[in-house]
Amino acid sequence: MSATPGVLVLQSCFAALQGVVVLLCAPLMGAWGQHVEDYLSGRRPVPLAARWQQMRADWHRGGCVTAGPRLALGLAIVATAMIPLATVETPFVILADPLAIGLMLLTVQGTLWLRDAPARWRHERQAVRRSRSIMRRALFVVPVLVLASAMIVIGLPGANGLAGLAVNLHSQPVRALTGGLVFTALGLLALVSPLMTTRDGAPRPAGRDRAVSALAQDVAACGWAMLVGDLLVPGWLATWPTEGWAHFSMAWLTVPVRLALVAMLAALFRTRREDQVERSALALVAVGLVIVLAGRLEG
Amino acid sequence: MVSVLLLGALRAIVAMPPLMSRLRQGGSVRSLIGVAHFCAAALLVRHHPVSGEASEAGSNAMALGMLLSLGAFALDGVDCLAVMIGSAAILLMPTVLAPMGVGLAGVILLIAPGADPAAAQTRLRLSSLCLGMFGIALQPHALFSPTMRVLLGLLLLMGMSGRSSLLGVALLGSLALPLADQTSGLLLMIAGAIGCLAPPRWLAPGGGPAVIWLGVTVAAHGGGMAETARAGAEAFACALVLLPFGDPAAGAGREERLIASIIPGAAGFLPLWLGLHAMLGLAGLGPGWTALIIGASLLVGWATVMGALRRWQHRVGRSALSGTLPRLAILGLMAVCPGALFYLLRPMLASLGGEGGGAFWVITGGDGGRWVPALATALVSLPLAMLWWKPAPFSPEGASGLAPGVGIGPAGMVWRWQGMGWTVRRSVVLIRRAKRRMAGRTHAGERRVGLSFLTASVPLGVWLIFMALGLVLLGRPE
């Protein structure tokens, strides 16, 4: 679409709508993932609305918000604005590079972790060590994201990021890439699933600080889910509404279902042992790579 | 050669007194002084009578020390950047001899031994190398032959490694071969990959990827992919500029490390993005390159992670180094508008990667990717700006109400259809018990049990399902 002012305004409206949807859906998605995880591992599930209500209660309790959660929430919102959620027609999707998004989301989670870790180090050394190992393991997402970029370029030369992938796949289907990205996205999800949990080990003092931290964590988890969902089935993303109203509206309406599906898969990965998850992530990524390469050699 | 050096010395000496008189006025003339010092130092080293190894080293150090103590030019590796930019300002003047002189000075200082400790020596070589490279690259057609390019890579490696490393030896071997362009690019990429894998004391952090980007440039140039070569050259230039910032021993301040980090929107993300996309663009050269590119991209991703971790673990804190503002300005300029930097370095980029590019705000990777650094920086700096908002006043009620944090949600709230899953759950428990009985596993242990046994013990079935899903997508009718 040419960048006339009207188009730009409409695109900004889509971006704003996406922001609102993300901010509304993120806590619900986190609670849903936690619910599934509890259910699968035989614990008493947490009610779905509880996380929202907890945040609201924390916010009404007052108190000041420190720098870490503010920064984390802002960065998380920025990162989710860069990822296409339902349509590729937003002003920021030109920045939807998988590596860039992944690095930003890792920064968000690192900021949140850094805020908690030093205070907890004195009393709960074991828990901090464990969370640190989770953060370190999560850094291996970066090679996987690089690999995803490589697969996109190899399978579909000329595609620019996630938006280019969706648009080009729409006009020129590449089956090997579509199939291979399914596996890569699942491997990515297996790696980031420990980061998508809402269960933080440390009880924090109630107040706005905790509310903002929880919201930042949920928005970051939602960002991971959006990234994985876009890689999983790029065809879900709609282009300009005049090119298919049904597809456009369906893309928006099915957003909660897609996020819930990805959150459920992440919860499934979380119930497994860590080494198994890493092994399966490696295998999934390798299978995806093989499929893409096979398609490339065939073509 | 001597005449060239003498001319350089003359220029330096003529330029020095007015610059020295303005030394105390601040950082604006800093880079000019740096260049002048550098030329003079190189010439003093060159013209000192060589009586023996030790005396030469000693006098070298003495001369350098004397000159270095004159003021602003602390060769701590970070100032290398200022020297580069400053020398660009000088050397872009239409003279032919000045770049030659500075390039020769860089090479001479590179070869000359010094009596300083290893760290200072490394930084000295690094900065001399940047200057030398810059001087060479300013000459049009100097990089015409592939041998010159490999020689350039060799110089770079020697400059970056404090000691004679394996990489230098490997590249020396590669010099002996009759090289096609793509082959020399491949060799450089392999050398860079070895550099990525090498222990950090062998190579400056960020050095391995820089050599890989150089190899990508050479290979793309050889393959006739002008846009990819351009992107690779830009990545190489960015990596060279950032190289001193990646040195943890340089003691960069907090803001400096933040702007030089690999967070998107910061300056350190640019060489990574540009280089990766240039490397991915190489996939168009043929199927043989594809496997290599995948391996190299994985390696670069891993090296990036490790480098970021290492830089993070090296806690410097807020340093008291003077002259942070010019560095921050250059870094910020690079983060927001790298087109300006590329414009400054355009002779080098043109000789490395060919003409092209020229877009100021949107930079293009070699594979069709685009990136808008200014937009990314603006987006990322918005939450940073939020930090300066005045926070809400501290309220004692909020602080004193230390909630225990157990139990999410207010007490008494019941989700109404919570009980609907009991039938399912009963069957799940029955299955679980049966399975545990079958496995003879009676202890619960640390391991969580639940429905997860479905995925934990039947991974093959899960793989098959996923495989089927992928195959269904593959065989989907149009």
C-alpha cells in the first residue's frame, strides 16, 4: 500500500488496536498458560481472572513504580508493537525482524530479572541460581532466531522480516518453508517456554510496582507467543482489508484463540524436564532446517 | 618512502603548535591532535637509529610515552574511533600523499615492537591498524586484487590479536595459494569462524564476526552481488568502529555500554543485523554456500550471545574516563543515522563493496531486508524517556502493606465452572496411577507427575505427530 496520509492514519489505528488487544489479552494469556500447566501437573489450577484482579488490586493499593518495571513494560510494549499480531498493515512492521524482536524481549526479561535477583540473593540463593540458569539457557534463543531468519531468506529470497514473509507467502506459496517454520517455531517455543511463566518464585511487596512488573512479564510472554504464532502459521496474518474482508476480520477475531493455543503449547513444554525440552527443541529446529533445505534443493 | 614520511612529519609538525595551544579548550580539536600525534609518533619511531632490538624498543616506548603524555591522545582503544573520524576529516582533503603517510604510519607501528604491557600494546596495535587500514582503503583501487584483500584481513588479525595467533599463520598459508575472489572470501570467513571459537584472550571481542563480515564482502564482490557486498562492507565498517567499544578493559561507562550493546536500536545491533543479512544474501551464490551460511550464522549468533554475556559479566560501572561525550555522540550518531557514518567512510566502502547504497535513513541488507535505525531507536528510547518522569509520591500505606504474596486472587473468589473438569481429572488420575503401577515407580520424587507423562515418556509419538503436521502442511493442495 502506498504511504498516503490516509493509509498511514489507518495503519496507526491498526497499531493502536493491536496495542489495546495485547494489553488486554496478555494477563489472560498468562493466567491461561498457568492454568493449563497446573492442570497438567496435578496442582490446583488458578482461576483465569485472578491475575487481572490481582493486578488491579495491586494498582489500587498505590505506591511508586521503580525504574526497572517501567523500562521493562515500555520495552515490552514497543516489542509487541513491532510484531504483526493480526495484520501486517501497521507502521512498525518494517522492524519485525525475528532477531530484533527476540533480543528486545530478552532485554525485557533480563531487566525484570535484574530487578529481583540482587534483593533475593541474600535469602533465596537457590531460587536465584535457578532463575539465572533459566535466563542463561534462554540466551540460546538467539542462534535459533538467527537460524529462523536464515531459513526465511533461503526458502523465500527477498522477504523482509515477518511481514515480508507473510506477504510473499501469500502471493507465492513455498510449502517447504511453511512446513519447516512449523518445526522451528515449536523449537523456539520450547526454548522460551520457561520465560513465559507467570509464576515468579519471590513474593514481592504489593503495590503498583508489582502490578507493573506482572504486566510487563505478561506482555513479554505475549510477545513471545505472537512471534511463535507468526512463524508457526504466517498465513494467519491478514493484509489490507480491501483485499479480503473475511480474512481480515477472521484474523482479528481469532487472535485470542491463537494466543491461547500457543500458551497451551508452552505450558505443555513447561511440564517436562528441562533437559528433555532442550533436546526436543534442538531436534525440532533441526527437522525444520532439513525440511527447508530439502525444499530449496528440490526447487 | 622516506620523502613521504618526511612530508607527513612536516605536516604534523606544522599542524601541532596551534593545536597544542588549543589543547585545553576541550574535545573539539581532540581528534586532530590525535592524528598529528600519531603521525609524529610513527615518524619518530621510523627515524630512530636502529642499534639493537632492546634499545629500539626502549626508545620506541620512550618516544611514544613522551608524545602520549602531551595530552588528549590516550591510546586506550576507544580513542581509536576519534582518530579514525578525525583522520577522515583530514584525509578526505584532496591530497594523495596524506592517506599514504597515515597508512604507512599505521603499518610501521603495527610492526614495531614495544616495551609496554600487553594490554596497551594490543590497543596500540589496534588503533594503528585502524589507521593503517583507513589509509589504505582511502586509496581507490588499492584493494583491487584478492591478494590485497587477504593481506588486509591478515593485518586486521595481527592487529587484533595481542600475540601471533593461529589465525595469522592460517592466513599466511592462504596467501600462498592462487586465489579466486570467492575462495579468499571463504578463507576469511573460516578464519573469522575460528576467531569466534578462539578463547577471548586471543582476539579482541567482536573481532571474529568482523573478519567474517570482511569475508562476506569479499565473497559477494567476487560473486558479483553488489548490494550484498555493500551491506557486508557496511557491517565491516560498523564492526571496526565498534571494536574498541567492545573491549571490556577499556572501561566504558554505563551509558556507553548501553548504546554500544546489541539491543535493537542501539549501535551494536547494526553490524550484527547488516552482517547477518549480507551473509544470508550470499545464499544466492549457489547451493554450496547455503550450508556454510547456516553454520556461520549459527556460529555468529552463538558468539554474539557469549560476547554479550562476557561484556555483562565484566562489571566496570560508571567510569571516570574523560571525554565520554564525543564517544557517546559518535555512538549515538551511528545508532540513529548510520548513513552519515557510511557517507564519511564512502571511499573505503566503495573500494570494498562497490558503489551503491546511499540511502540515509533506511539501510538495506544484502538479502532484501530493510531496517530503519532511527525508527527503532526512537521506539526504544521512548520507554527510556519514561524513566525521567516523576514517579508517584511515596505512600506509606503502599509500602507498609507487605502482602504475603501467597494465593493469587482475593479470597473467596470462585470460578464458577471450575468443577467441570472433575470427570476428566478423575480419569487422568486413574491413568496416572495405572501407569505408575505398570512402571513400578512408587516414589513421587522431585519429578512432577501429571499429564506430562504423555509427553515425557512417549516422545517418539509426539515427534511423529509433529512430523505429520509438517507433512500435511507440505502436501497441502494449493
